Amino acid sequence: MDSLPDGPRGRSDSTGSSTSQGSRSKTVLRQRLSQLMTCIEDLSSDDEAGEEVSRRLDEAFQLCGRFTPTDAFRLHMVTWNVATAEPPEDVTSLLHLDALPPTDLYVIGLQEVRATPVKFMSDLMWEDSWSHLFMNTLASKGFVKVTSVRMQGLLLLVFAKQMHLPFIRNIQSTYIRTGIFGYWGNKGGVSVRFSFYGHMVCFLNCHLAAHMGNALQRVDELEYILETQEFDMFDTPNVLDHKVVFCLGDLNFRIQDHGLHFLRSSINSGRLNLLWSKDQLIMMKKKEPFLQEFEEGPLNFKPTYKFDCKSDTYDTSGKKRKPAWTDRILWRVKPKSLPSEDIDDEDEKASMSTVNEDDEDPILVNQNTYTSDMSYGVSDHKPVIATFTMEMRKCWDTPLVCLSPLGVWSADENAPLTYTVLEDFMSSTWDWIGLYKVGFKSASDYESFVWVRENELPEINEVIQISMDKAKIPLLGGEFVLGYYSTNMQSIVGLSADFQIMESKRTAAEGLTPEDINGIKK
């Protein structure tokens, strides 16, 4: 659990890129231009043909202006039922850390994280071992944990490249239980929502009912989670109100009717397509309207359940569970109307970009990869990975607060800094400015902090100067960044440029070592 600053305050809260073009928009544009060329070929001297050419040109230019330029953001998502196991030593291959184009957001959904009462209570006070592993791995690559939410064995983690932090706002999380009549959190869903450059996105991590015969119960549970989870946001109070929803997790859908021998033979021969028609989720999508709004890429990877631990061999125990694609990643762009019933080719639909054509600020979602990683054997499930490109126009691209250190900083004297509120937001005298070492892991991973000015709230564009006490500045120095944390928005809404803190003169004069500074002789 994040540990944020505490301490006395004088008053209470106050309120106060790359250019890209979506594949679908290109297709539509090409169609318009093709129609234009046909008109030109048939052009005669009459006014009607001339008007038709003019109209087609106007449509083409409107499309150009509407869809370009856009900014493209790369999402890397993982779902993994870890079967109460401790994490492996290394998850770098799972995260594709050196992928090009580079990742902007990581979303990691885990199920069956070990949750004995003692273990769960300790994880509430300190980060669990899985969170630690992902935070330590991603921090070195410049990713910061935006937020996390846990309900017993369900854990959802969201990380962002440091540069995006000021543009991730209005973060909220929630959860709902479905296991044992809704009183036990072994099954259910946890979700995180936020505004990303002004676009409302939601991530939902689910663990649904198990066993072959419970397909209808799984559908009912998922629909219940989608309808029941609520956020304290007037414009997006429910999951499906968000512009984009990603649903991932151990959805537990099985492959029915086929026998074990046929299943294994089809998998071993690479004829996975023979199994798709009997996948329960694919079958249910044909019947359930709310599932038809969700898209999924083709299942061109081996079923990810159930394996012998530390092996890539399917279950050899006495139960001999049938292999199944229990672990899935779906997505939905909020529709203006229900999906067309005359589109039958699910694979073709899933491979296309999704865009709401009537939206003033459209967003396109393209799935780039959908696969599993068979190299991990700590669980009887294999992790599933999906990468996406989200293309959209930024609704805003300036932070709410501008920060800057003044002069040369060291622990030898108090260090001045300035901050300026650039836009009106729910600022508070409980807001604070953290000093973060470059490569920090989360908003709570600060070296020290200072409260914002406490006697009055700032005016827009007012330059405010405060100082950080020299006793709070690291003696050894290093590369740091300042972050303005909004208590009301629960996020960092402004970052300074990276800057250098000089090593204190005390360090050499007193012969201090890093061990001394870390607490022995401090």
C-alpha cells in the first residue's frame, strides 16, 4: 500500500509522439478519393458533375483534418493466474522491455496471488512480492507505478512512462466479489479508471467461476461486474461509460465437446483453428449482446491452462484437465449504437482498428500482438500478453502545474523551488511537492517532500516560491526530479525537468559513507 506524506497542516482541503494515422481512417479516405477519381473520369461540362467533384473533395479534406495528426501510444498488457506461487526471479521476457516502438503503459492483471490471512494483511501494509518485482524491473526503464488495486488474490497494476504522469488524472479503483455468494474475494473483478490525455479509459481484471459446466455463470458474473462496479465520477460512473475498456483475466472459459485426445492432437499439430468453434467465450459472444461489444484477437497461441508446474506439459495428474484458453484479454471502444448483426467474421472484426466515427475526439485501438509466454513454469497457467496501439488526439498536452528548482541544490543550504498552477483544478493546501530520485517507483517513493504554500491557494499563472529544508536533501546528491502531488486527484500533476543535486561538503569533510548516510550515522 502506498505511503503518502503525513504531518500537521495549517488548514483543511480547499477546492479551487509521433504522428500516425489509423488504418481504418486511411481505408475510408482511400474510398473517398477513389470515388473522386471516378467522378473526374466521368466529368462533363454540366454543373451537376462539377458539384459532385467539389463535394467529394470536401469529404476527403475533412477526413484528412479529422484523423491527422494523431498521437500513438503503446500498451503492453499481461494477465496471469499465478496459482499462489511466489514470483520468478526475472520477468523481463514477459514485459518485452526492448520492444520497438517503446511501450507507454503497462497493465498487469494477476489472479490467485497468495492471500492467506497473515499474508494478505502484510501485503496491505507493504507491497506484495509480485508488485515489488514488477516495480523494481520497470523503474530501471523509467516506468512509475500509477496505481494498483487488490482484492485478496486479484491484483491489478498500472505503470506509465514517467513523462506521461502529469496527463494521467482522476484515478479511481474499485472491486466487486462474486465468489461464495459475493462474500469471499477469491472470484470477482478489480478495476482502475483514469483520464489519459483527456480520454476516459478503464482496465478490469477478472477471475470468473471455474469448471466446464459453468459457462453461463461466467457470463452472468462478467455482466454483473460490468453493471455493478461504480466510480465516483459524474461522466463515467460505470465501467462501460468509459471510452475504452480493457477486460483481462482468468475468465475460465473452456473448450467443450471435444475429447482430450482430439484437443491434444490439434494443439500438437498446430491446428488450433479446429478448436475455436467450441471455445465457450466465442460461442457465448454469438448469443450475448454485451459480449458482442468486446473484441478479441485470434487465438493463435496454445491454450494456457492447465500445465504441470515447472513444465510446458499439459496436466498429467489424475484429473487430466482438458487444455483451455482460460486466460484472455478483450477490449471495447464505446459504441454509439449496437454492433452490426450482419458481420459474421469474428477474426476479421478482431483484427481491425476500432473507432467511434461520431466522436469529436475519436480513439482507435489496434491490437498488435496476442500471445502467451510458455517459458514461465511457476504456475499451472501460462501468462498471456497483448500489445495495443491507441491512436487519438490529445485533449490537452500541458501539465496542470509547472515546477522548477532554483540555483544549485545541495544539502549544505535550503533549496528554493518555484511552482506555477497553469490551469484551474481542485488544488489543496494538502498538496505536496516530492523530491524523487530519477528511476523512482511510485508517487510514494520520494526522498523527501515539502508542503505547498499553506496560507492561501494559488492564482492561475502565479509563480510561487518555497524552499526545501537542507536537512531533507540527500547528502550524496545525484539526479532528481520534482513532482507536484494532488491530494484530491490522487496523482502527480506536474514534473520538473531532471536536475542534479551536488554532493554535500559534509560528506567529504566528515568522511561519511553511503552506509552512514543511510541511517547509521545520519
